[in-house]
Amino acid sequence: MTYVVKDNCIACKYTDCVEVCPVDCFYEGENMLVIHPDECIDCGVCEPECPADAIRPDTEPDVEKWVEFNRKYSEIWPVIVTKKDPLPGAEEMDGKEGKMEMFSEKPGEGG
């Protein structure tokens, strides 16, 4: 099992999760985070830290595509280990539908 970040992170990018991760397997894009599924040790400490409920176990239905999505971007984005402020308007964007239209492939700053 592994954990992945789903589309509810887009345009929110809360980073509470990165501070609790014992293996630093989070990677930062311009407007979301991903987890490297091969680096995740399945401890689950990140899941309850996400205010947007964007982190889910890969055992849930229809999560397989998110495993590959997280793998793809974790291999090209920089690692993030330090908590940062969420994106402006994150509270308003939390839970919105159709967020994939806002997804950016650009890397974040990492750190």
C-alpha cells in the first residue's frame, strides 16, 4: 500500500503533511503536491494532517490513476520538506469540483 495526493490539493497546496513525513517523499508542483509511491513507507501520518482531505490510500476505489500521476510528477518536481503557507484562496478552493482544469505541470520551489 502507498498514499497518494489527489486533485483536491490543486489550488490549495496545504503543506502540513510534509512536516510529519518521516521519509521526505513529498514533491512540490506550482499548485499541488504529490507523493512518490515508491518512497512512501505507508505509515499514514500525513493523511490526517491534510486539511483538504487530498491524501488517500491506494486501496480506495479509482485511486490507481493517482498512483501513476503521483509517480510521474514526483520524478520531475523538487522534494519539499518544509511547511509553507497554502496558496491564496485555498479555503475557497477546498472541495471544488473540476480542479484538474487548473492543474499546472510546472514545478514548485521545493525546500
